[in-house]
Amino acid sequence: MKPPLSAVLHKWEVALFALLKPFGAWGIGALAVIDSAAIPIPIDALLIDYVVHDHAKFVLYCFMAGLGSAVGSLLPFYLGRAGGELFLLKRINRKRYEQLRDRFERQEFLAIMIPAMMPPPMPVKLFEFAAGVFEMKTVWFFSAILVGKFIRFMIWAVITILFGPAIFHTVIQTVRAHMGYVMGIGGILAVLLGVWVVRKLFDRRRGTRFPLEEDAQR
């Protein structure tokens, strides 16, 4: 009988962590790249393990984890940039597309940084993909992910140093015990953020309508 997929993934995570941990800050950076670009791994828990064993380098570990996450996030970002433009241009013309892109750029940093600060189950990759679709400038996208993830990891590191590593597991267990409430609140926040971004993109006061609204008027 084959082991369940979760058990296989856990063994893979343990082996990967054992392989990269001796590399110190570079190791946590590489783990963050893998988590952000490919297979999700418990990067927050792995970061805390680094901090517990070496408090003096907690800022370095948080920065390298944030940097690795920003590097890995370039994959969904460029996937969105590669295919998203063609998708939109089937619905709207080039001039309108450029208008929407320009308006997104005015609010882009917070629209990416805030989701990056949120722990799972926030679907950060969807926001990263959307940033690519609307051709967000790479340097601002990279910076927003780096800043958001760095703040998130720093919060975990400071809490761990002040209250010990057990606080992380307590928080995780509490979240799992109330997953329904967490998912509900997270969903509401995601919807509110999405509505805010969409309102900025399709500002009717400036004469821009949804493509579906244009079709309905024809």
C-alpha cells in the first residue's frame, strides 16, 4: 500500500530541510524560493527553527527568507505576464488595456505587499499572477513581495524570541481548531481587498467600465 501524499510531502520537506539547514541563511533563502515558486512548504515553521538556534542572526534569516520568497514569486508573476495580456486583449482593445494597466500601477505596491504579509491560507500566488497580468513593474513587484514577507517573518521571529518557539505551535493549533472562522475572516479580507483593487482599476468616475458592461450596452 502506497503512503498518502501528505506523508510523502512531509518526508520530502524533512529531507530538504536537513539538506539545506547547514547552509544557514542561504539555506532558508533557498527554502523560501522553493516555497514561493514551486511546492508549498511550511516556511514560517522552518524560519522559526533557524531563529531558535541562532537568535543573533534573526534579522538576516528574515531578510533571506523574504528575498527567497521574492525570487520565487517571479515565476507566477512572469506566467501572468506571458499569458494574461493575450487573455485581456481578447476582451478589450490595446488602448483600454494600457489605461487599466496605468491605473493599477498607482495602487500596485500595497495591493501586493498586504497579501504577502498574510500567512496561509492567503492565496498570495493569485495576487502575484494578477500583478503579471497587469504588467506591474518588476522592481516594484519584487520590492512589494520582499517588504511584505520580511515584515511577516520578522513578526514571527520577534514573537518566537520573546515567548519561545512553543508560541508558534500554539498559534497554529488554535488556527487549525478554528479553521472555519479563520477561512471566513480570511475570505472576507481577500474579497474586500479584491473589491478595493478592482474599484481602483475600473473607476467608473473616470469613465472606465467592465468589459461585460460594455458588451451589455452594445
